Amino acid sequence: MDLMTVPVISYHKYKYIVVIVDNFTSYAWIGLIKTKDQTLDFFATWYDEFADPNQRILNLRSDRGGEFVNHAFNEFLKSKGIKHQQTAPNTPQQNGCVEHMNQTLTDKAEAMRLDAGCPKSWWEFLFRTAVHVYNWTPLKRTQWKTPLENLLNKKPDVSYF
């Protein structure tokens, strides 16, 4: 999990993107928020809507940003039985999966924006489209299955993490 800051306020006044990547399936979700203190609200809503009740989330890895390192966030994770793994300071490579996803989504969104000639403030629509396209794209590391297929099956054919 990571929080990206976007330098341009979006069409609907968003400033941040919460990115969640399931290492098991490679499926990605994003959430658009206006302030960093909405991170916990987004995660709690995401957890209630998308977390599989039959398969517990064991670990959540994030950086040491204030949005992830606070009493309320830690209490929420503790109440759900989730271990919070925090990266060492100034080492984004320790959270490489989501950092790579940030770059992938940014590249896809910017390519679409430039091709379509959209204003920079439309990034929220482009990121939503980029994550949708990513989740429907077959990946070599999962034997050419899409992250969506992996999520629905919950049994990728190979161990890749």
C-alpha cells in the first residue's frame, strides 16, 4: 500500500491516490482522496468491500508516512489481525511492488492523457482507466493470466513473489 501525491488538483478536487496491490494475485486498487487523513477511511471502506472474508490479510506493507503510522491506523489493523510491515526510512525499494505499480499507472495515465490531449486536471479519470487496463492485461509472471483472473481464482499457477 502506498499514497501518491499528484502535483495537480484533479477535476473533482482530489490530491492523493491510495494504491493497494495484492502480492498474491497482482490485482491493484486505487482510491482517490482529498487529504491524507482520509487514508484510513478509504482503507477501512476498501477492507469492508473487497477483502475476502475466507482469506485473511496477513500483512500490510507501507512506508513510514504519517498517514500509515498513527494510532488510529494501527488500531484498525490490530482489530483485523493484520501485521503492519513498515519500510526502513528512505528505502522505497523495500516496498517495490507498489512503487513499481505507482510508476506503471503513472506511465499509462500520462500516455493516455498526452494521446487524448486531456488537461492535466483529468488525471483522476486516467488513473482509474489505467488501473482497469492493468487488471485486465495478461502478465508473463502469472503464466499469461490477468490479475483479475488471479483474483477470481485466488490460486495463481506459479509462485512469483
